[in-house]
Amino acid sequence: MATQTLAERTKALAAVGLSPLLTTAQLMALYGVSNWTVNEWVKRGCPVEPTAFRGRRFNPDRVRTWMAEQSNKPAA
């Protein structure tokens, strides 16, 4: 099976009303950040999708919304 890009997966899943879930590594690559940064985001409330297996998955749309909300919050 050929590997699909995120854009290809998003387009294919959108047809049935779904969004792809990303692994921590894929989220790191999408935002160009480290594992430590993703862990800090999760501690601060970044949405994590429940899974039936070990590991975390992230809905890129929910993460994008969360990040936008964070940038609108006043600094503490």
C-alpha cells in the first residue's frame, strides 16, 4: 500500500465526514517542533483523541483550533 500525504488522507476521509488522526511524530513534523513541545502542549490542554491502544492521536483540526485559542489568551 502506498503512503498517502496528510493532504491526500484528509481529502479521502472528508468524503465520509472524518478527519485523519496524527501520531505524536506526525504532529511534530506538521508543526516542526520537538517531542518535548508536544508533551508540554498536552499538559496545557492540547486535545488528545481517545484510542483503544497505547499511544496518543491528535485531530489536526482540533489542535489548530486549540492553538488559535491559545494565541488569543492574554499572557499570564
